[in-house]
Amino acid sequence: MTKVLRYLRKYWIIAALSPLFMILEVSMDLLLPDLMSRIVDEGVLPGDMEVIFSVGLRMLIVAFIGCFGGIMAGRPHRSAFHAICARTRFPAS
């Protein structure tokens, strides 16, 4: 384990970004049910189309931010993993 951590030391910032993007994705995913209930409670039941469209637009924005967080969660992790593997296979002389 200490060998792996020694190789990871150089890429700790990149490796730390992955959980941060995952937190962004999960927090956006947790907002979606609240927005959906707001659409139903304040828009559909009273018949207010303006609330439906405004909260629906907010829901789309939150979904796209969550999608971005999900995509970016794997990206730094993958680049750090490839760099660590390259360093372990072909160590600098």
C-alpha cells in the first residue's frame, strides 16, 4: 500500500478532484425530487403553467450540472490512474 501511495503523491490533486465531482453529481441528483414535488404541488395542482415552466427549466439545468459532475468524476481519476500505471511499469531511471 505504501508503494501505491508513493506513486500517488505526485497526482494527489487530480485524485482529489474525482470525489469532489462525485459530490457535485450526487447533490444535483438529490435536488431533482424536490424540484419535481414543487412542480406538482405549486404548478400542476393549481394549474399554474408559469411555475411548471420555470421550475422545469431549473430542473433541466440541475440535471445538466449533475451530468457534468458525473462525467468529470471519472475523468481526473482515469488520468491519474493511467499516469500511475505508466510510472509503475516504466519507472524513470
